[in-house]
Amino acid sequence: AIIGQSETLMFMPDNTKDNDFANCTLKNNWQNYGSGFADATANKKNNTVMLYGTIKSGSTAIGTTVLQMPSFAKPKFVQNFVAVTSGGFTTLRVMTDGTVHIADNNANSSYVSLDGISFESN
């Protein structure tokens, strides 16, 4: 490393031939944030699914379905994940049918980041 220079590391979906990679279907008025942020996508490698993207403008009521993941991206168990929002943090619940729901009343529709959500798939 050179002193005085900074480096930015970016983690991007790995869409190589040996992996499953696809866009998620947004629900209940959620839409991709745009402005250079990744669209809502799922990437599966070695039975681990990773979500990417930033979404905005949807319904934030508890239990609202935010998105439907591709068929390869279904977890073995229902799992909760902390997600960054414009107002702090919220909990997203990933269901075994491949849907993702709002799980608390902290969601903010200005934006919700899916980055960092990962789980073991079936």
C-alpha cells in the first residue's frame, strides 16, 4: 500500500458460468434505487446465496413482501437480517419460499440496502 492513497474495495456479483445469478422481482411498489447502485440481484455460489442492491419507495408495513428471489435462492430456514436504511437499520425476513419481508417498523422507503445478506440455500 502507498501511504496517502486510499483504495476502495467493491464486492460485485459473480456472474460466471459456474454460478446462478439473476435479478429479483420487486413487489409492493419497491423499485431499484438506481444512481449507480446495484439492482436487486441474487448470486448463488456453492450453496451460498448473496443478495446485492439498493431499493426504494415501497410499502414499509410489517409483513410486506419486498421482493421475490429467483427459484435457486431459497433458504433452508426462515432467517432475519439487519439491513441499512436511510433512517438507520431495519430487519428483513427471508422466507423459505424465496420472498423477503419487512419484519419490523424501522424500515424507511427512501432506501433499503440488500448488500451483505447471505444464507445457505436448499
